Amino acid sequence: MVSWSILRFRLLPKHKIEVWFGDGTSGIVDLSPRLSQGVMGDGFDPLCDAEFFAKAHLDHGALTWPGGIDLAPDAMHERIKTSGVSVLAAREKKVA
């Protein structure tokens, strides 16, 4: 098992997720800056819907949703190891 594989997670209010990695690291994934913007024309748009967001599952150690949406667990692990949180930044404008 790779150290940055997610072993388990828990959905929290306001588009946040608590995650636990294989090496014992844990922290919060905060998707609220981007998802609170609503539909912006990017691959994260479906996650704005609460019912769809709740369909999160693990696939080979990565947080994944239907339709091939996933979050890179290695980058998430590095940010959480450094600061305790991994944030999906807000977009500056809608994608054309």
C-alpha cells in the first residue's frame, strides 16, 4: 500500500471531507471554495449537487465519484501533511 492511499473518509457539512491515509496522516479536504461558486463549466460541477456529492467512494485509494471524477490523493496527502488541510481553490471565472 502506498502511504498516500486513502483508507477511509467521512463526509462533513459544507463540502468538506475528513480523510485518513495509509501512513496515519489525517486531515480535512475542503472543496467549499470552488463548490460554493456553483456551476462554473469544469469537471467539478456535478459535485455542487448534494446528492451527487454524497456518492463519494474510494477507488484504489482515491476519493472518487461517478463519471470519473476524482481527487489526486498524492497531492492531497502532501498538502494535508504540511498544513492539515487540502483546499480546492475557487475559480476566477467560468470556463468558456
